[in-house]
Amino acid sequence: MNNKLSQMPNHYKRVLCSGFLAPYFPYSVKIEHPTLMNGKRKISELYSIKEFHIEIQHRMYVEISQCKLILKPISDLSLLVIEEFEKYDGKRNGKANEEIINLFCEENGVDEIIENIDLKSLPYECIEFMFRNHYDFFGLIEKGLAISIHDVE
């Protein structure tokens, strides 16, 4: 997949940084992080972002490099778009989600499975939808910097 992560130098690919977190921040994204007491991992909502730390509760910080975002794989978005277009075309029961139909249509450059598209070529509204709904725009799951929502207990 050709995206912003693939254009970054190798030493940035192995560490989660605020640039990856910032687009998800307004949308209540969850992170996995070590606990302060026993070192086990815990899931919390992202409270605020500092240069090298994430605030997980008021005045309680963890290093960004020790955290992983919890995101949906882009393949989930592909399946959702296919399902909504099948509803729209009458091939499946139910009312189609108009937002998805309007965003992920041929007029916006989506004429194949989303996983095969250069994501940065999509209109802003499509990309914002991905951040708002916690889809892995940067390919962080495959780089080990995020966890698929399907792998969280």
C-alpha cells in the first residue's frame, strides 16, 4: 500500500509519534499502553498529546513510544463500502448509508477495492471519514505501531 508511512525514513517507521496520533485525536481513539504500577498493558482513551507523551488521564502520562493505537484495518472499510453499495443497488436488504455512498463513489476516485487505492489520492472528506471512524490510514497495524480492533480482548 502506497501511503505517507511508506515515504518516511526507516527510523521513523518503528516508533509511534504524535504525527500519527494527531489526526485521530479529535475522534476519541483508544490506545494500548503499559500501566504505571505493574507493567501490564491497558486500554485507555487518548486524553491529550504532548511532544513525547500521551496523557491517558488527568496528569497521568505514558511515553508515546510505548503506546499502540487501536484501529480498524483498511480491509474493514473495503468490506463496509462493498456492503453499502450492495444495499444501494438492491442486492442486499437494508437502507444504504448515504455518507459512505457519497464519499466512496467512482466520482471520488474509488473504483476498486479501497485496499488497492493510493489513499492519499482520495478527497479530504474520505480521509477524514477514515480518521473519524478509526481506520488505519497510515498502515500502522502492519508496521506493529497499532493493534487491530479485532485483536483486542
